[in-house]
Amino acid sequence: MEKQTILRRALTTGAILTALAGMKAQAQSQDALLDKLVTKGVLTQDEAKELRDEADDGFRKSYQAKSGMPDFVNSLKFNGDFRGRYESFFNDQAAVRHRWRYRLRFGAVASLHDNFEVGFRLGSGDATAAGGLLDPISNNQTLDNNGAKKGIYIDLAYAKWTPIQSSSWNWGMTAGKMENPFVTSDLLFDNDYTPEGVASQLKYTINAQHAFRLIGGGFVIDESRTTSRDPFLIAGQARFDSIWDEKQKWQSTAGLGVFTLTHDENLLNGNLPNINVGNSRTATGRPSEGFNPLFADASVTYTLDEFPFYAGKFPIKVGGDYLHNPAAQNYKDGYSMGITFGKSGKRKTWDISYRFRELQANAWFEELVDSDSGAFYKSVSGADFLSTSGQATANTFYAGTNVRGHVVKASYSPWDTFTLGLTYFDMDAIVESPIGSGSHIGRLQVDAIWKF
């Protein structure tokens, strides 16, 4: 017992000094030593866990004393990423367009006592993209205007409470400006969209192989000074995740959701950032169709133990999704299907994927969907599905709904912190503007991403 007490004190003191010095490799060596002592029978698993907990608590108290952090803060973690991008647009009817862009995001997450979490993230953004209103579906900033100063804006600001955390049940609520809680594709939401409102996430782990999830949320789309009929997004989604064999080679996920936009008659381009096109609109600029789509998705992943020129286990994923808006009279469906080999993000990993997608004009609200998938429009007033109010430029590219085409991606991560990516979009408008004018766009993106 005396030997273990001396060992405990030594390890705890060493952990504190190691953590304060920022010596990650030494901390890992300490964990390896504890594991070795368990293997040798010197310590039990419970004793090793106790030692780790004491070391963590000792570091927390020492860090709090040095930084002035309140004792009710369990941890404070910083995170961020920088993406540099070159992209070009190819079209037979217009000159090839080139541009350079960047995306910068930096934030912090504080874990508090009583299962609370508070987080924020700052991000770059383009205020010129929507007549002075910030783009809600992109953090991209274009390099132009003679090196003019660029803005930094609030990208996330939220509080989360997770009162139920057990081996079977997990339930939490989030309020504020948050990461999108729903599992969807870019048929519904751009990857950079961060909704504002309240969300609830419930997970029931049936056993080690199967889990069921319920996700719900209510989000503010716009607040009006002249009416109480503000547009809201109200949605719910159920999901089922499974592992089908002991070696975890076969995995699947499937989901079904309902997404509703209330008071869509007030989704005027003059009230909201006007980035995308596609929806049918009345002469006054109001959407002529409602938005109440059903969204279903499913995918299956098979994992190989190894694959040439790939570090670790190699996943192969096949999946698709389908969107149907019963509130619309026409152009009310969307779908995509594709396959992905590998998964980048870790050292010496890569991925290659292909996907076909179609999103008809009124399947969903144009200002929420992917900002990269679009088509060429020779005119912005030649068809009733175009949101012409506020759009002044013809003979150019617009993203949104009313598009179909192919997306090919490839990424490689030589290190954990760095990923190179290549994406090519081969897209057309489903209904051209004007009819028969041609709408094909080839869009190439080359990305360099550093995460920290």
C-alpha cells in the first residue's frame, strides 16, 4: 500500500508538471507506463483510473491557479481552421472566371460543472455578397478590392445542457447560434449554415450494435418589425444507426425527417440575404409555393482492414437521399446518390467520391441549400422560377435550387493538421433561363486546409 501511495503521488506530480509544461508526448508516456503496470499486475484497472483522475484534477487546479479560470470550469478548449481556395468557372457562353478565396474560423468551448457547455466561434464572411447583408451559407472571403480590410463575424454562440448521460440514454438541449443539429445533405443545408434557435437531441443506445436518435429544433429565419408572422424553421428527424458484425466491418445509418418553414409568404428577397436563385415567385417577389418537405436518407459502409497507400482501416460508403415537398405544385423533388472510397483527415489518409444530385426548383427554400452547386443563367428574368427581385446581373453563375449534375471530389491528408482537396462540379439548370439558352457550368475548386 505504501508503495502504491508513493507511486500515486509521483505520477500525479509528474502529470501536473507535464501538463503545465505542455509536454504532450511525456503525458502519453505516463499513460503507457500506467498501462504497463496494469499488465504486470502491479496496479488494477480501477487503481490506474484513479491515478489518471487525480492527475487530471491536479492539472485542472494548477491551471486554474495560474490562469485565473473559475473553479466551475472543467476545461477550456480552442479550435479552428484555415482554408485557402482557388476556383474557376467554365462556360461556353461566358469568359472563364477565376478567383481566390479564404475561410478562417476560430473558437473556444468551455465545459462547466452540472453538464453545461458554452461555445463560440468567430469566422470570416463576405458582407458584399448580399447588398451589405452577410452570407448565411458561407464563410468564404474573396480576395479583391485592392487588399481592402476583411471582416470577422460571430459564426457560433451557444449554450448546451446535457442533463441525462448514461450508458443507454443521452439527452441534451442547445440554444443560440449553433452547428446544424440535423444529419442531412446539401439538398437541404449548406455545410456552413449555422442556424439560430433551440435544438434537442435524444439518443437511446439499444446495445453495442444499435442506437436510435431523435433530433428536433425550432429556428428563427427572420424577425419583422411590421408583422407578427415571422418565418420560422421547425423540424424533426429520427435516425437509426447500426453495426452488423462483431468486427464492425458493416455499418449503416438511416433517417427520416420533416422540415417546415412557417409564414413563407414573408421570405422576400428584400428581407433576407439574397444569395441563391431557383424558387418560383410571384410578381411581388414572394414564394409562390410552400415549404414542408419530407427528407429520407440511408447509407451503408463496409470497412477493409487495409488498403494500398492508406494508413489504417479503409471505409467504402454507398448512400443516397430523397427530398419531397408536398406543399409545392410543381418542381418539388430532389435526390442524390453516390459512393465514397476512404476518408481523409488523419495522417496518410485520402478519399475519392462521386455523387449525382438533382434539386428541383421548389423542393426547398433556395437560401438554405448548397452555395457551390449551381448553373449559368443568361437571363435572370426569363423564367418564373427565378427569384429575380434584387438580382441584377445576367450572364453569370448562380447556386440554389433548379440544378442537376455530377460532383467529383478527392482529398489527401499528408499530416493530421493538413488536407489538400480537389472538387469538380459539372452542373446544369433543370429549366434554363431563357429556355434553350444553355446553362452548363464546370466549376473547379482546389483547397488547402489547416486545422488547429
